[in-house]
Amino acid sequence: MSKRVALSGNEAAAHAIRQINPDVIAAFPITPSTPIPMNVSQFIADGKMTTEFVTVESEHSAISACVGASASGGRVMTATSANGLALMFEILYIASGMRLPIVAPVVARALSGPLNIHGDFSDVYGVRESGWVELFCQDSQEFYDTIIQGVRIAETESVLTPVMPIADGFDISHTVENWYMEDDEAVKEFIGEYHPKFSLLDTKHPVTFGAWAPPDWYYENRRNQLEGLLSAYEATKKIDQEFGEKFGRSYGVIEKYRSDDAELIVVGMGAVSGTIKDAVDQMRENGVSAGFVRVKLFRPFPYKDVIDALKGAKAIGVFDRCISAGAQTAALCTDVRSAMYGNSTVPIINYTYGLGGRDTTVEHVKEVIEQLKDAAEGKTVSPVNYINLRA
Amino acid sequence: MAKKLSFLNKLALNKESLEGGHRLCPGCGHSIIIRMVLNTALQEGYQPVMSNATGCLEVCTGLYPYSSWNIPWIHNAFENAAATISGAEAMYRSLSRRGKLDNDKIVFIAFGSDGGTYDIGLQALSGAAERGHRFLYVCDDNEAYQNTGNQRSSATPYGTRTTTSAVGAIDPIGKKQKRKEIVEIMGAHGIYAAQASPSHWMDLIKKVKKGLKQNGPAYLNVIQPCTTGWGYDPKDTINYAKLAVETCIWPLYEIENRRSKVNVKPKNKLPVEAYLKGQKRYAHLFTPQGKETLERIQKLTDERWEFLLEREKAGF
Amino acid sequence: MSGKNDFIIPGCDKNGNLLGWRSIEIGGMVTEAGNSRTYETGSWRNEQPVWNADTCIDCMMCWLGCPDTAIITKEGHMAGIDYFKCKGCGICVEQCPTDPKSLTMLPEEEAKDLSLEEKIKTAFNKE
């Protein structure tokens, strides 16, 4: 039986990790994800999990040790944020290139400078081309569920690609919410056993991990790797559905909220989703045909689902918790525009919000929807807008 | 009739862990040393699992779709051979503890050159050593970043010409700083740390055995003459390693339980010229402008050697 | 030994064509241990070592010092040179402790058309 608990997003992640009980964790503290390794250490000390916890001296070594551990044939996890993820950057590509099914919950945070420890997608956007599966969660429940699902997605034979479940720093990580924790046994049963394709510890069948590929081989290897990442689309759908059948909660690769008949659709990811949904409800009460499409699976990007969900819209507003410096629009908006190319000619407007923990309220989102109304009516609206930024 | 087997005959019974057909330069010291290390491990009945930092050895032995390795081998990046092996070792402990693996013969060996060890990989190495993973770290010290074309490292000795410590019209010296004493740093972790040379192979093999027996980390620093970067005839690789020991430029010593021991004390300590001359990287020392630098190298060498002897005598 | 056509060339299909992205193993893995043994480095050589078994004391110093596993061993004993692998560095000759040496270098140009027996004769000036 599941039980209802009131715990923070970091605790939700820590409990998911406890229940997964991976063979090895290598992690380094960084705000706001620090409570994850702290809780793991306590769980181990209390005999509640039996993972080998490698208390590395940096995030670079955290992910490096994860690569060594995962190549050695077991289940491996880490967790990090912001500058920690940035320090891992080099090795993220190596982990996905070696097709190692590491699961690394990331509590998303702003990148310096100036130093800021709060929620922001600069870190996870920055690594979106590293070949990892990126799954954005809207609350603690989903963070918990996605970490558990992530193990299955990463280890799916056609995928064998590392997975990054993502939650906004503080907004989710440090907010206490009510959520359902499943039975340890039920989680164990759901994730099953991991059977590695290759292992460094299989000394009878020695293999070489990490050969360097010259120009006549690198390209083929990269294209081969892409196939694994793309396979995560179907795997995510299937595993999420199985999860739903077992635990009663599923999310899909996108979530459509009152968007089927909506003319004005907001697109976003992560913790801001609750705020957007409230705004949509209030606008609907005022007779405005508003809707929301939440992208859960950001990499690989679910183009087909996004096109289907947005093709009836008269104006689209895309929320990005990051500046993609120098680009016409930020990353999610660019992806949405790319998806809609040839499928729609309506205005697709970018809204930057929440940088470095800046508040985004229901009122702000309602203003956006009003602006989308103007855009749908043919009025000129700036293609890129900054919510709650002092001029 | 079967001939009696000597120690080396027995060593040669092992299946080579490192196959030929690799692309290392003719006369490269890397493969000589790593063959000594791995054959010793096999001789002792171990099954080595190896992590290799980016560098000459790595690029020349793992050139897709080829591999020269007959043992499980992983290359992750330049600075993280020690972190990578610590993950592998942690997985070994976890799977063994959980009853998913039963093999007490596995030993972990991480391998880097001076660039990946003294410099960019020092943090990861120190971290792994402090955490106490059971692994032998072998540094093939060729005294510069040879894979990128002989740039200076913190292992490059004073007075050495490299491509980033150039010698020219107004600079007769080359590198102006002394080398970092990495064995001291690793010994300060309270682990077994030793310096060896492929010329003194019995000493090297003894140190490998000792390192692999540790119930924790061990560090082995091995001089690796580099025919290309140092500029000498490929046939002389082991000869230069030997001269480095005989001039006391490369003292063979070890630190165990924080106490040091000088393992080889040359009966006839040769002047440093015996080692330096013939190497293109030191050609500038044998000009009128290089005289002072040459003298200083002798002085630094003597001071270091005397210090090691004194320390040993003092019992720490 | 030529080493050619005795095996499937790594990364190639049976006809010797390079594999495409759909056919290669995932993760850039090389699953055939030590397959570089099929790659000829003997062609790099300008000089080659020639072994005189008559004076050899089987000390294995050449084997120990060889960077290329080009010393052939038979049950632990010195048994010759693997010219498919040998890059001709000459370390084995330097390492050889016998007097006269049991290994000596012969220029590749001189050696290329000779049988092993003729090479030994030429290299060691035997009658």
C-alpha cells in the first residue's frame, strides 16, 4: 500500500533512491540538491539501504566514478545541481556515449555569475545536447515517480542511455508537499533486476570501454548513439503507462491541460506548471479559451505530440526558465517553433521567467494569456518577453 | 627436454595483457612498463581491471575499432583515471557484498602519465587515495605532455626544454621551476608510494607486488623515457632509464607507513651529464650559455639525493 | 606470417567493407579483446632484429624490454621475432647481455628478400 507523506522534493528523491537501492552512488553536495546525498548517507547508516556510497571530492569525480561503476555492470546513481552539473559536462557526453544507464536526478539551479543558488534551468538546458534523457517534473510526487521510472527507461535495451529527472531548485526541492510513497517491495518489483550488456568485472570476456574514434568512425558512433536516445521516447511512454497501471499515476511525454479546444496555449515545463494551470482555470472562468501544454520529456523532444497538441491554437506562448544567450528564442521555444514549422503559422511567443528564483505568479501568467489574445487578433506583440523583470 | 624456467621465463608464460599492433612509437617506454606491471599482476594470480587516462598509451592502444587490451579496460577522460577506477572498485565491493559477484582475484589498476597525474588528474587521484579504494595507480612519468607534443608539466625537471618552456636567444634555461615531488604527495596520504624504473625491473616488480597487496590505494611513479619528446634513439629507452637511476636524477625509493626507504644506492654515482647528454631536450645545456643551468641541475640532484638519504637515516 | 585475410578485419564485414552506423556495437565498444594483433606494425620498420639461437642464453631480457610483444615465446622461452609486430626499435639488441650479442639489427632493405636462415647468416657473418 502506498502511504501519503508530507516531505520535500529532495526527500522524495532520496526516498526513491533508497527504494531503488542502487549498487553504487557517487555524489558531491551542492545547493539545492545537497539533502539528497545527506539523506542517502543517513539511510545507509540506519541500515535502510545497502548502496556503496562513494563520497567523491567533486562533481567531476562523481560522474567519473559513476561511469567506472556503471561500466562495471551495476545500477548507478548520482544527484547534482547547477555548477555541479556544469563541472560534469565533459563526462556527461562520455556516459551517454558509452551507453551507460546512469540515473542522475538534477535539482535545477541558476549558473553563476553572479552566484545564485535558486531555481532556474540554465544548468539542465546547458547540457541538453549531451545525449541524456531529460524529464522535467512539476512537483515532488512526479519527481519521485520519475526517478523510479527513470531506472527502467535508462536500462531498456534499446535505450541504454543515462536519464536525468529534473526538478526546479527550491520550488520543488525545498517545498514540503503531500505525496504518495509506494511500498519498498512494489518499487523493487517495478524496477526489476539490471542485466548489463557488458561489464568491466567480467574478466572472462574482457571488453574495451572508451576507445577513441578517428574521423572514419566517430560519426557512425554518434549516429548509432542517437538511436538509443530516440528510443527513449517509446520507452518513456510504455514505462510511464506500466507505472500508471501499477501505481495509479502516469504523466505521458507531454501533459495537456484544458488545451484540446483552447485557442491560446501556454507551453512550459517544471514547477511553474501549477501556476500556469491556476491561471488557465481563472481565464477559462472569464470565458477565455486558454490551455496549457506541459512538456515532460524534453530530450528526446516529443515533436509529434507537441504538434498534435498545438495545431489548433491561434497563439502560443512558450515559457523558458533560462536565457539561451544570443539565440532568437530560448531552448523550449526554439523547439516548439521548430516542431510547428510547416504545421502552423500562428504567433509563437517566448516568455522568459523565474531566472535565479524570481517569482512567477498567476497574475503574470494571466497577463501572458491576455497578450496571446492580442497576438491571436493580429496585434503586434514582442516575440521575446521577460516576465517580472524590472526595466 | 624442457629447460628450467627462470623468473622471466615464468613471467613469459602469461598471456600478454597488452597485445602488439598498438600504435605507440617504436621504442616507447609506456608499453614496456605496463607489460611489466600487468605481467606481474598475472603472475601473482590476479585478474587486472584497468582504467587509463587520456594520453599516448590510451590513444595508441584503444584506436577504434581496435583494442590492444586482453583485460577489461576503460578510458574515460584525461583527469579522471583514479575517479573512474574508484567507481569500478566501489561496484566490485557492492556486487561482492550483495552476492552478485564472486571473484577475489580482481585487482584494480589505474594508469596515467604525468599530465593526467601530477596536473589535471591530481584532485581525482588525491580524492580516490583518501577514500581508500583498493587500487594501484601507475604513473608513467615522461616529464611532459607528450601526447600533445612535449609541453611542460609539473613533472618536467628544471632546465628542460619543452615546447612550452622554450629555449631561445634570450632564454638559455628552458623550464625555470623544479619538478613536483608527487611520490611525497602520495606518501602523505598515508599510502604506499614508490618510485621505480623499467631498467631496474626487479625493484619495479617488487613494488608492483607490494602495491597490489595493499588493502587500499598504492601509488607507483615510473620513469618513462620518451623517444619522441626527449629526442633520442629509440633503442636507448631502457638505457636512459638506467642512467637516470645511476645519476640519482631518478632515485628509486618508497614510502611505506609514512617512512621512506631508498631502494637502490648506486655504488658509482654518475654525473648528471651522463644522463642529460644525447637527449635533444637537454642539448642547450651543452653550450657555453647552458653551463650554469647544467651546474644547477647537478646541485638540485645532489640536494634531493642527500635529503632522501638523510631522511631514511633519520627513520622517517 | 602475413596476417592478411586470416581474419575479419575489425570494423569490417566479411567483404572488407567498413560497417555502417546500424551495424556497429553500441557505446563505441570494442568487444574483441586484443584485436590489434591483426594490425601490422612491422611495416614501420627500417631495420629488423635478427636472432641467433646458437648463442642465446634464453635470459628473456629482450622479451622484457620489447614494447611491442614482438618476441615470440614458446612455453616461456625465447623462440624468435614476430616481424608482423616488430617496429624495429632495437631495444632487444641493447638488452641482449651475451657477447657476442645474440640479436643484431639488419637494415630492412638487406633483409627483405632473405629467408630467415640467410638473414641469420648475413647478420652474424656466419659461413
